[in-house]
Amino acid sequence: DQDWLRVVAVVTNGEEWEFHGWPFGSVVDLLCTIKGFYFREKDRFVEMPDHVHKWQVSVLDLPPKNLQHRSAQVRDTFWKEVERFMLSARVKNFKETPLDVSNSTNSRRTMKLPVL
């Protein structure tokens, strides 16, 4: 499905099972292809999952409920990181590239920098 070529970011809850069935060989391949984020609620004192420390994801701290006016800062950081990731040269690591009709086990496409 060519829609996967348009996905630029994913929000994770830190569980590896949530990516099963995705067209990537591993979570590492997914996070090299798509920018990963984890939103941490610091006021709830929930321990961050071990996977989040190992994965290449940006951890964004959500403001406490009484400081919701600071959510705009988190929003701006999210979009700046998405834009920075989109402008970087990266390799799309699909198990089967959506544009590739062959049955290769690991197709790689190098993404060129966009012309602005």
C-alpha cells in the first residue's frame, strides 16, 4: 500500500507489540523510516517503558493538568522535530517497499532531500 510512503511520524506507548503487522522488519527499521514520539505525563509518575530508552524516539513531556496552557510548547516542539526529520536524508526500510512489486525480503529506498 503506497500510503505508508506518506507516513512521517508515529506516537508510541512504548510497547513493541503495537507495531506488529506493520511493513517493517523491526522497530529499528520503522524508527529509521518514520519519526517516533513518546508523550510522557510527568505529573502521573508513570515509569517510562524500557523500550522507549532503547528506541530512537523523541520524548515529549506533557504539562501537568493545571498548566495546560503550556501544551502549545509541546505542539511546537513536535512539529519542529517532524519537519527536521522530513528534511533529513533517510533510508526507508520497508520489508517490501510499497512501490516495489518484487517479493524481495528487504527493499531499501534512499530518500532525497526535498527541493524547497
